[in-house]
Amino acid sequence: MEIMKHSYRKRGTVEFIFNKFPQSKVVFYPIKNYYFIRTVKWHSEDPIVTRGDLEEMELLSNELLGTIEFYKQRKNYRE
């Protein structure tokens, strides 16, 4: 999966579009020092988003935004 586009929104949120889900918008919200998925504006033409997809999206977005080290320090992070 790759990031196709991202844009900064109000209140620190960032909206991403991923190549696996080109019609759906994923909104990330800052929590502590990293970003976490707040909502997925899923489009019916895209495949269903799984938990594994969400985790991959979080890794990619935090890596792009430079917060990957903080994301990996969270309690529920699994390698």
C-alpha cells in the first residue's frame, strides 16, 4: 500500500488517500506525539478495510509525518 495524497485539515487532522482505497478518505488525528486513525470515509467502490489495513495506514502515515518513533512506543504496538 502507498500514500497517493495527503492534506492538512483543521485542528491538526491530516487526510490521506491510499492507492488500495482510492475513493476513500482516511482522517488521522494527533494523539500525544503520533497520529491515529479517527475515521475512514469509506466508498462502496473500494474493498472493505480490514484491521491489518488500518495498522499499515497508521505506519505509513506516521513514517511520512516523522512521528514513527513515537508511534512504535505506544502500548499496543506489535512488530
